[in-house]
Amino acid sequence: MEFSVDQEALRLLARAMREESDGKQLRKDLAGDLREALGPARTAVRASIMGMSSAGMSTGPSLRKSVAQKVAIQVRMSGKATGATLRTRKTPNIRGFDNAPKRLNRRRGWRHPLWGDVERWVSQLGKPNWFDDPIRRGRAAYRDAVLAAMEKTAKRIKSRVG
């Protein structure tokens, strides 16, 4: 799931910030504003996975909590992939289930051997679209917040220039 603002505009804004005397501070402020703009999306995605039903044994760390903790906002101010991204990292230390976020999000789930019986395999479903649905629902609001953050920084630069 991806939504986009004008990536070229963000790239031009980043270039203008580099040319300013305190461009480093402007970049930090813009990155912080972009993280703040996507904060509600991260909260909604985390709440979505925490809302997944759980019927497993509580012998190890919580799968839902571990996946929720791996949801992060990444901001890049240069390069080909300029922008702010909401992504989730792999979970290598959780029950040997490296791709938990990806598998929990899939409609078809995943297959694994039945506990204690390597001959029998079972299919298991997570919560399909736990990551995509909250983003899809708030897409317009998140886009507007990112554009507002960009506009705020552009106004700061413009006020200094003239």
C-alpha cells in the first residue's frame, strides 16, 4: 500500500534546504514534521495488529506486540527514494517467525508443521490486511499532513529569502 505526494517537489525542497545557511536544522525539522504527520498512521497500524485475536499459548513473547513494535516511520531526504515511509521490519527473534508481519497481512496466511508433529502441516491465518486497511482508511488525512509539513518548511525558506 503506497500513497504518494509529489516526490520531485520534496526533492526540490530538500535541495533548497541544503542551500540555506542552517539547512541541516531545516532538514531535521522537516524530517520531524514528516514523522509527526505519519504518527497517526503508525498508531492505527499498531492498534490494528494488536486487535488480532490470540489463541496461542503464552510461553514466549507476544507475537502481536512484537510485530506492533516493528512498525516504524522512515524518512529519507535525499536519493532516489526521497520521502516518508511507514514500514514494518522482520521479527527474527520471535519464535523463529522472521516474516511474521508479511505473513499475518496475507489473505492466505502461512503453513507450518503442527507443534510436536513434523509430519502434519496446518494452515494458519493472521489478520489479513492489518497493515493496509488502516492506511487506506486514513490515506487522505496522512497525505494532507505530509503536504502541510512540506508547505511549512517551504514557507520558512521563503520568509528568509525574501
